[in-house]
Amino acid sequence: MNRITGTVREMGVVMTVLNLRAGEQVGLRDVEMKALDVLMRDGAMSAKGLGQRLGMHPATMTGILDKLENGGWVTRERDPEDRRVVLIQPVRERVGEIVRLFAGMASLATDMLEKYDTDQLATIEDFLTNVVTMVKEASTAWEE
């Protein structure tokens, strides 16, 4: 049991290091990389929604989004369904620079996962989903 929890903790460390190094390649900080990751996976959302997703204070999000917009990473556009809401959109062409940085690792991950059968993959997915849920729940203990 301790080996598994220790490995999960180490995975968090090495993923942070990977993200920091990738960010250095394109001039972005870790939190900016995380914001782009969320937008790439989940699609456009309001600044408030993105801030909630990242656990960031709205004033902090403003600075992050200003930097991303000035760098051409995101745009701010009015929501066509509710013109009062401004949506943050990732700029696909620019975000492609980050996708290319992770292409080698994505290929390695695909190769690694091909070693497992369908039942094993389901178990891995279940475990990782439960870890994500557990961490999200734990992080709410420090919400303001």
C-alpha cells in the first residue's frame, strides 16, 4: 500500500517538473500551462469557471489571463448565448506548440498502455479516477 501511495506522490512531483520544463520552452509558468490544459480539454469557459477549476482567486486569474491573451494563447469573446459572459478560448494554433512538446511522451504513454488488456486498463482507469476524486475532495478543505 505504501509503495502505491508513494508512487502516486512521486508521479505528482515528476508531472510538476515536466510541466515546469515544458513551460520554460514556451515562456509560461506552471499555472498558465495548467490553465491552457484545462481550456484545451474542457473547451471555452468563463474566467470565473476557469478560476474555480484551478482553485484560483478571481484577481489572480485576471493577471494570468492578461498574460495568456497578450501572448496570443487565448482570446476573450462574448458568449453568444449570454452576451454578459466573456468566454476564454484557447488559440488552437498557438496551443499546438505545447501539444508538440508533449508528443513524444504521448507516444510513449500509448506504447506503455498497449501492454495491458481491457480489464487491466479498466482497473487502471478506475484507480486514477478515484485518485483524482480524492485529491479534488481533499483540496476543498482549504477553500476560502
